[in-house]
Amino acid sequence: MSRRLLLPFAILLIGFAGVGIGTFMTISKQAGAPVASIGGPFRLQSSNGGELTDADFKGRPFLVFFGYTHCPDICPTELFQLSQMLKAAGTDKPLKVLFITVDPERDTAPVLKQYLASFDSRIVGLTGTPAQIDAVEKEYRVYARKAPSADGKGYAMDHTAIIYLMDKQGQFVSAFDVERPPLVAAEELETYL
């Protein structure tokens, strides 16, 4: 391709990237620093009974992970690593992890409670109607869709597998890495207490 053709293509590509970044970021009016527009209000059913809202978690940092109970590998692995991190942090720390289902048709509150019994008790399952879950997925920029099985008798869920670190005000900080020693991950999370 000639240089004359490459320049307009490069400018177009940079323009598209800028539009994409612009829709993902908002500018903080207070500090003037870019703040990711991830997260937002929700009201969902808890695996521990009752309803929980985003306001219930303000005042302390928390982690959010989207998944489902029929997940064959990624979800149980991430929940195990989160449990190891919480154990390393100690039981005296006011840390919470929200496990929000992307499969509300199968993941009722009792199903989530039974599933999460294998993990740290500070991991709380949240579910709701399909409309409620869709709204939360949009707030967190989560991709989730049904993937029918080859035999047509069931389905899996393709979904985003990011752990979101939210600060005391419920604002997104960054993706949280649990692919490291549990104590190292716990120490980072504790810096937000």
C-alpha cells in the first residue's frame, strides 16, 4: 500500500480508537482525571436472602465478578482464587466479593447459595430477573450470551471474566488480578480500606 493511502487509513483508525475510548471513559469534573464509566446502581436478590443494592457496599472496597453456577472451569477457578485471597487477608477485614450471575434462568438465590457454600463466606451471590441482570451487565460493560450445546439440550454462557475492583464510593478502580500469590492480592485490596 502506498504512503498516500496509508495516511488516511491511519487517521481513520486513530479516529475510531478515540471514539471507542471516549465512550468508555468519562472526565471527572472534580479532579479532571479520566474515570472509567463502569458500575452503577443495582437492586438484586442475595444468595443469603433478601435484596442487596449497590449502596449496601459503599464505605468499603469490594470486588465484582460475573459468572454462573454451571460454568465448567473459569468461574470455579476464579472463585477459588478469590477465596484464597480472602483467607490470606484474614477474617477481620471487611472485604466482600459479589458474584453476579449471567444466567438468571438457572441461578436462583437458593442455587447460588448452595454453589457458593464451597467458597469463602464473604462471596455473596446476586441474581434477579433477566431484565435486572441485563441492566447490571450494561452498567459493568459485561458481555454475556447463551451458547447452545451441540446436542441442543442445554447451553453454556459465554461471558466477560473480569474481576472489577470498586472503591469505597462504589467507583471502578481497575480490573483486579487474582493470578498471583493470595497474600499479594490481599495486600493490594487492603490498601483501599
